[in-house]
Amino acid sequence: MVDIERISLELETLPNYDSQIMLQSPEGVTDPFIGTGRTTEFHYEEKDFCVPTFDIPYTNAVIQDLGMFRTRVMRMKKKTCYTYHQDKTPRVHIPIITHENCFFIYEDRVIRCPANGKSYYVDTRKRHTFVNSWIHDRIHIVGCVTEPSQNQYQISIT
């Protein structure tokens, strides 16, 4: 289990950001916004994003323990959704602030991930989107991962 309150306190120390800020960067990169957005928008491989960007010890330890790379905080604005898409690599989501009106549409199924201290492995190489139909922003920590070993994450969505 992940201590969401402890992570939330560490996230309060981050610079202001709109929708995403990187928690991991390539070696020698200090810009916390390199790596946000589509992978075609930067000239690094996803696995290059493995160096902690900020001094947030507990959060960095969780990221390392879960084998995450190109990890970022993603704020999804209220009343929005993403395009229906597929990613190059699977993701792990750690919900920090969410609501029952925030959900994945994953292979035509509705999946909810409550902010209950669990990490969610999501095989985002399959078609999916995310909907925030709540009246507040939703915040997740999201990182890329390779294929998981059995029982590495609390919940697997495949």
C-alpha cells in the first residue's frame, strides 16, 4: 500500500504546473516539463526518464519500488476526457485525488481506480481513455513500466 497523504504533502512542494509535471527526468535534464505530453514531442526514450527530478524521498522510493520510469503527476481538469488511444508501454497509476465520477474506459469497460493507497497496473497498450466528469480536478501519479512480475501491483487491469 502507498501512503497517499504522505505523497500529497510531498507534491505540495512542487512548482506550479497546469496539467503535468515530471517526477523523473533523463540524466542532466532539470526542466520538469521535458517529457510531458506525447512521446513525439521530445527526443528521449521513455526509459531515459529514470532520475528523480525533485527531492521528494517517499514518493521517489515508491516510484523506484514499483519499477516506474517517465513518471509524472497528471492533473486532469474537471469535466474533460482524453482521446481514445493506445500507449507504447503499460502504465502504473497511483490515484491521489479522484472521485467515482472519474474513470477509465478500457476496451469498452468502465474501470474506477479509487484513491485508496493501491497502485494500478494498466495495460495502456490497449485502447483506452479517461473521463473526469467530476466538478474538481483529478490527480494521479502515472509512470511507465515494463511487463509486471506476478503480484507486483495491487490491481492489474488487462
